[in-house]
Amino acid sequence: MTNSSNCIKEVRKEGAAIVVTLVGEVDLHCTPEVHKALVAACRSKPARLVINLAEVSYMDSSGVGTLVAVFRRVNAYQGKLALCGLNQRVYSVFEITRLDKFFDIYKTEAEALTG
């Protein structure tokens, strides 16, 4: 299923997982739609929620905050959240904030799905 948001490319079911692919700049302008899509994906309580960031060129603090909120939601129902495909610029945001220690971060979507 594709989405009309500038930042949400695709939301799809992959076995027991849901994969959400984001694109472009995840910033204050698109994080409300990203948050809404990720919360919707959590409603079915997938065993694993994979957020593919391979096509994200930039993420600001509102994007990081959205991912932290979704991380908490997934942990509350004892699911797993995995991020994948982060470029160096996006990954450095997670390093600087030390969130790379909390999130499960994988190079590829295939690795994130098998975790």
C-alpha cells in the first residue's frame, strides 16, 4: 500500500512484521503524518515493526522524537521495533543522542526482518 505523504513511501505486511518505508526529509512538516502512520501500524500489534530509512536523507529532532514515541508504544505490547538502512548522516543523529544504544539498527531490511 502506498501513501500520499511526502515522507511515507510504503506500508506493507511482511509475514508477522509490518514494514514502513520513509523517504526524503523527516522533519517537523511531515512528522505528524509519519506518527499517524506508525501508530496505525502498531494497532495490529505486529511482532516486529520495521522502519526502513534507506531513502531518508535527513531527520530532525521531531523525527527522532516520533520514533522514540513509537518505540515506547511497541515495547508496551512487547513487540520489537527495528530501524534499517540509515545513511551516515541520519545514523549520526542516533549516535549523538546515544539512541543507537536503545534502537535495534540494521543495515538492510532483510536483516531487520529476521533480527
